Amino acid sequence: DIALQLGYLYRDREDVSAIRALWERYAAATTRPGTRDAYTYGELAYLIGEYDEALVAYDAVIRQLPANTPITSDVPRYVLGHVANIHEINGNDENAKRVLEQIDPGMGIVGEPAPDFRGSVDSGELFQLSELNADVVVLAFWMSRSPYSQEALRALAEMDDEYDERVAFVALNMQPNPGEEKVFASVYVPFHALYEMSEMFKEYRIVSLPTIVHIDRNGVVRYRHMGYRSEEIPDIKRRIDTLLNETSASVSE
């Protein structure tokens, strides 16, 4: 959809006014029944913070799907992910969790202490999660044969450059013979990478790759995101910033 691609382009340029103008033109040009694509309309509304409009459009998207569409397939997973994000933004964490539980059975871990783990990184250094001195920890569960995993790790590598030492990124892989994984990580992963971590995949209830988990300063799992699209980068950053702001606020009190 050309309108949606333009919207993503303007988002990358941080040009909210251009997205709003595009959204308004799209709405005006698609007033006749059946002419408006609910997905495009909802996405443009989401990008400019018109969340009530986005929720209505996303509901229409879900209702228009064929009855036999798996709830974990790309479109419902992505749409429900954004519905959950809107609940988070509005401060309705419980509603967000209920929505996400429809697409990710591992959401039950959110709100629980993060399972601790240890292992050796390529340098031979011993790594332990609980010993990290960071305000936010972002775990990325991945495998090299998953294109989405590769894209997610590249995006997290860029975030690693943007954030200071208050944010720690950690990549976990479960392959028993991780030669291919280590080659990829040596080029694209500038942060800690641990391998043969199949037990932690069970502990964190990983059912799809990639899965990104946010842990707060108190060692509690706060957010969990299954799958990856480049459009979701702002949501990943927003969750990091939320946790950083919480820590700053508690220190200043």
C-alpha cells in the first residue's frame, strides 16, 4: 500500500505532521464503504497517536479475517501487538497482557522475576544475568536461520550504540552446535551473546523466534515481544525509555 509505505518513510524521518496530513487525505479519499483499507487506516492513525481511531480500525481488521485464520499468523499477531501497545501507552498493563496472551502463551512470565542464568561468552568471560549493573536488560532469543531474528539483532545492535551503559543487550541462542550462529554474531552482534541456552528458552517460555524480553532494574520481566518487524522499533525503544524513566524517578524521590 503506497499510503502506508509513505507513512513509514515519514516516521523514519520523524515527520509526524506529514503522517497526519497523509492520514487525513487518506481518510477523505476513502469515505465510501469498502474503499478504506482498515489496516492502512489503523497503522497511519497509530503512527500519529490517534489511538482510538487505530483501535476501531484494528478491530475491523480482525473481524474481516477468514474464520480459520490462526491467531498467531502474521496479520493478527501484528495487529493485536499494536492493540496491546496502545493499552500499555494508556496505562492499562493488565489489558495489554490479556491481549498478548492470545498470541503468545509465554506472556504469563511478565511480572515475574526473570530467571537467572550464566554462561561463557566468546571471550571466555563468565557472564551472569543477575550480576549486570544495568537499569534495563533486553534479552533477544534468536537463531541465525530465522531472517526475522537476523533483522532484530541488527536493530538491537543499532540501539546498543544509542543507549549508554544503563541498558544492557544480551543475545541467547539454543543451537547445540552454534558455529553458524557465532559467525553471524561476530559480525552483527556487538553485545553479549550466549549459546546452547536451551534450558533458558524453556524457562522464558519461548515459542517463536525472535522473542525480545525487557527486564527492569529490580530483575522483573516487564515486557515480552514475539516476532519482529522494522515498524516495531519505536515500540521496543518506548519500552526501554519507560523503564529508564521509572528508574530515574525512583532515584530522584
